[in-house]
Amino acid sequence: MKILVAAAGSHGDVLPLIALAAEFAVRGHEVVLHASGYFAPQAAAAGVALRALGTPQEHVELLQDPDLTHPVRAHRRIAAALDEFLPRLHESLSAGVDPGRTVVIGSVLAFPARLLRDTRGVPCVIVHLAPATLRSCFESPRITRLDPGPWLPRALKALAWRALDRWVIDPVYGAPLNRYRRSLGLAPVRSVFDHWLNGADLLLALFPDWFAAPQPDWPATVLQTGFPLYDQATQVLAPPLREFLEAGEPPIGFTAGTATASASEFYTASVAACVRAGRRGILLAHRPEQIPHTLPPGILHVPYVPFSDLLPRLAAFVHHGGIGTTSQALRAGVPQLIRPMAYDQLDNSRRAQRLGVARELLPARYEARRAARLLEPLIHDPSVRERCRHWAARLARPDAVRRSCDRVLAQFLTRE
């Protein structure tokens, strides 16, 4: 079978799709990953053929936009990028179709994967990496700082979803999609992230039911398989990092995510929080200009290290709440202080708190004193440690990628 995989986004969005592509390739299927050229090293390491869409520099320039971490402007910025991305990706995917033996798998923002079902009749699988992208009128995802909670009537939630589609989502994300659909002679669509996107043949929910229980109003085509937990770990730490870890007590780790270019204040406050708490710290940041020029003793900057290599060695982990980061912290059994900014991060933070392994500190309130005050009980509370061990044990043998591939092949292989 020929499998076209379309991935859009940052590391946390693309690595799980690379994991799926690699598993299909190992099983002997013809697989082509369509993603930014920025991910060429990761694709090569996984043994996956890459059809590069855009240069690494284009990807970096997009991630450098400070609007990407704003809860409102981020969506407008992504939608603007879709105007150029949609035709490129759709044409690339369409050119790779081998009629009668092709399946397309796409991430939520890789609209052309779903579009290929409309234009070429290709069976389509959409991957939901986080529960926030599967809406419900029962347990609704937390998409703003306010939590809708179970107390809000379902009829009111349904009205809110319809209003959100009509006045916010469709005007922002539906506009570039429908412009391109018109150029193809297709009718416009509404409710882009609900009825249209979820009209795929199969929806893979890559998170376990104990993190987000299935809801009665989710589409019948949803299959939950668990966290993919793929970060191309090497288990070989660079000598400076290994020596730092061995030189003292476990440090606190800090990251603002790979899609953040304006986190200087966060890292400065995090250094001050370590000094205040008398703790060592590791600052994870691709962009060194975000890190203070002079770091005190006991603080180390690391551009990148696979989370599964580092997180088990930390006393606590402070992060943005991306689903990939949150799931890796759960597997590592490390207490989390989550500083959510946008996208699915607020919802992931709520769910991690419910599991008893995390606390939340919103960006507007993130400063050294508050961070230090929240970190100390997270590190020392025996009940937090016990909950961390409990959920880590549930993730000791991840098989979500294998189970996802099993289902795709079982459903579509017979169509060849």
C-alpha cells in the first residue's frame, strides 16, 4: 500500500507523524512524508522518505514570529500561512496518488490531507494529537483561561460551539481553505474543525482514555490508541550535559517549546526562581538569544535534547503544556509546572492537574517568586511523587504507534 503522510506544525506536531510513517515503512509499505524541509534530519534518522515543502529557513522564520504564542493572534498568523501552504501541499499529495492503493494520513492543520478525499476520493485518516481538538458538549475541552466545566448546560455549550465556528473559526481558518476550494471548483465548507475535518474515514486520537475519556458526542470513527511518545531518543547525553547532571542533585528543567521565539522573560524569571529556591536548573531553548547572557553557577543552557533522555533525571519540569511535552513528562514520572499560552496547552494543563502531577502558572503571573513557591511542594510532596510514579507505570510500554498502524492497515489494506 502507498501511504502519504502530511504533517504541519512544530516538533510536537510532526514527530508523531514521522513515527507513524516509520512504522509503516518498516512493515514494507511505500511511505512518503510531506512536511517542511526543516524536518529532513528527523525523517532521515527514521528512515522515511521526505517530500520537502518549504525550506528550513521558512520554517524558522515562521516560528520566530512572536504572535505564534499569543492566544488570539496566533490563529490569524497560522491561517495566513495556510494561504501559501494549502496549494503546495495539496498539489504535492495529489501528484503522489496511486489510484486504488493510496491512503493519506494528516495532522489537524494539514488540511490538504482531508481535501484529497474530496478531490481524488483517497481514503483519509486525520490524527488528533490532543483532546482539545475533539470538541464535545459533555466534557468540553478548555480552550480559554476559563474552564467550561460540567456545570454548563450542554445546550449552551452547543450554542457556544456554533457561535465559535460562525464568528471565529470559519472566518479565520475556513477563509484560506474555501478560497482554495473555489479555485478547484469545490463548494465551500463550514465548521472546518468539526464536521468537515472529522468527515475523514478514520480519526486517530493519540492519547489514552485515562488522560481524556471518550465522549458520547465524539464521531463514531474516533479510535484512541495512546500517546505516541516518540522523540528519537539516543540514550547518549552530550558530555557537558552528562557532567552537569552528575555534579549535583537533580535540576529543574525549563522550556518554552520549540515554537516560541519571545521567551526571554520566561527564561530570566526561571533562572531567578532557581536562585531563590537554591536549585540547579537546565534551560532548554533552540534560540540562544532568549537565554540571559550570563548564567549563575548551577544553571546550564542546552539547545536541544530528547525529552525521554533528560526528563527522568529532573526534579521537576516547567513547560508550556504542549501535548508531546506533557506526555513525555508523564512517562518520565516528573512533577510538572505548566505555563500554558495557546492552542491545546490550557486543556492539557487542566488534565495534568487532574491527574495530580502538575500545577499551573499562567504567563501573566509567571515570575521568580511564584514559580519557586509552586515548585517546592511539587518536588517534595509524597502524594505528587506517588501519582507521578502511577501514571509513568501506565506508559512504561508505549504501543500507540503500533496499534494505530494496525488499525489503518486492517481498515484500508483490503481496499487495494
